[in-house]
Amino acid sequence: MQSNRYPNSGVTDGSLSPLVCPHDGLCLEQADRVLACPNGHQFPVRAGIPRIVTAETGYTDSFGEQWNRYRTTQLDSYTKTTISLDRLKQCLGPDLWEQLSDRKPTTVLEAGCGAGRFTEVLLQLPGPVLTSTDLSAAVDANLSNCPASARHRVVQCDINELPFRPESYDLVLCLGVIQHTPDPEATIDRLYRQTKPGGWLAIDHYTASFAYFTKVTALILRPILKRLPPERRPFVTERLVRLFLPFHLAAKGRPFLQHVVSRFSPVLTYYHTYPALPDDLQYEWALVDTHDSLTDHFKHFRSAASIAATLARLGAAEIWVQKGGNGVEARCRKPL
């Protein structure tokens, strides 16, 4: 199989599908510090990362700022927990997890990789030959946390204009991302196209909740914060966390008081969900997810039934959907 070569990629032996031009589908080849297709479309390679972005898409800037600022916060290796491992295993299910734990190479596309909380877990398994992508500058944090190798490459690109040939991957994984794209159904369709016949798609998505729509302060603040320059947003969310986190700490272990505090506070905390996290990590996680929840440009909600319907419309088989993770988790298989 033909492959691209680019600095620091570690991918030179054809083990991964080649990068193709999102404009015309032609194979990209390295020329100096760019990748170019035969029709003349060129894309830069910076810091060893191909930047295959076709247009300005500022809706992800906040995520890039977030993951480079909080580069290690959600890594299991940093928290000394299995939070990311457990979430990934639950979404993939035992059969897929066993497949990835086998030494047989399995090509995996991780779309919306962020700083690498799931990248790190996947690379600890012997099976995955992994391509991690993100539209934002989070790719720089990902590469720093999970260096490129013969089993891992990082590509900056749009999830809706992926620079790969259709049906290139045994597993397409997308966690914590689809709800932040302009059109979730279109995004799921693009991801399904990348899945090989017989391969798997695993995703999650926000679902509507009473708790979210009664978090009044957050509903008021989000339209304001997401319009600030990306570099200003962490400054504001950090001050919100410093102001409100003591109230959450005081309510720890007192369910009714926790409920009351969470209604007026815009801050997201994990004292109840992950009680084993020490206070310093509770603070960091509150910083990350409060920033995430108040500055995302798009925030869509889908029910389990609507996700199942979307996968069925695409012709998927072995559809599994349940509440979990960020809201709804789902996986399916593309028929042979």
C-alpha cells in the first residue's frame, strides 16, 4: 500500500492508509515542507504534523486553547486512575476490546483526539495502528503526549473532510466530539464512510438532561463566553472555578446541598462521579470541563433512539446504544 512520508511521522512502511487531498481524493506526496496532490493543492507540515485544513473554521479554536493549556489533566498516567481506560472499554465493549488486545494489527481512526486521553490508552494495547486527528491545535498536545511512531500518526484535519480513502479503518472511534460539530448526523455519516466492511464505528453524544437545562448561570454565561477571543476564555473560566468550587466542596457528600449548588453554579465538578480524585485534580478537572461546557460553539443533544435511527439509516448492523459516558454511547458494524 502506498504511504506518505513526512517529518517525525514514524509512518513510512505503508502500514497506514495514505493521506489524500480532501478536494479531489488524490494521494498527497511530500515536497519540501508541504504535502501536495497532482492537481497542485498543498498543505503544510509543521512540527511533524500534516495540517490538512481547507478553510478557516474558528469553532474549534477554544478546544485547541483548552487542550494545550490542560495538556495532561485527563491522562490516566497523570491522574493515576483508570477513568479514561474504563470509559473507552465501556464504549467499545468486550469483543472489540479483546480484538485490540490481540497482537494482530487493527487500523484505528481516532477522530477528535484532543490531548490524547484515549490515544494513550489505545497505544498501550498491542493491536491498534492508530491515526489521531483533530481540527484544532489540540493535535500539538496529542503529539507531545503520545509521540509519533510506526503505530501512531497525528493529522490536523476537519472531521467532515477527512483526508483518507473511504473504508480505510477497522475501527473508527469518536468520543466527546460529535455534539460539537455543525451537523452531527452528517459527521456520523462521514465517520461511517471511513469504516471498512466488517469494521466497527464507536461514538458517543450528549443527550438532553434536566440538570443541564436548569443550570441557569451556565445558560446565561455560555453565549457571552463563547464570543470572547479564545485566549481570553480560560482567564474567565478559571476565575469562575475559583469562585464557585468552594461551594461544591462544602456540599461534598451531601446530595441535596450538591443539587442546590449545581443549579446556581456554572462550574462542572466530579466530587460525586470520581470521589477518588484528590482535591488538586478535582480543581484541574473542573477547569477543563467548565471551560469546555461554557465556550463550545456548537452543543447538540440527541436521544439514544435518534442515534440508533441514524445508524440504522446508514445500513449499519449489530447496533448497540445505551446511556453512558457523555450522554449516549453507541457502536455498530458495517456489513461485509
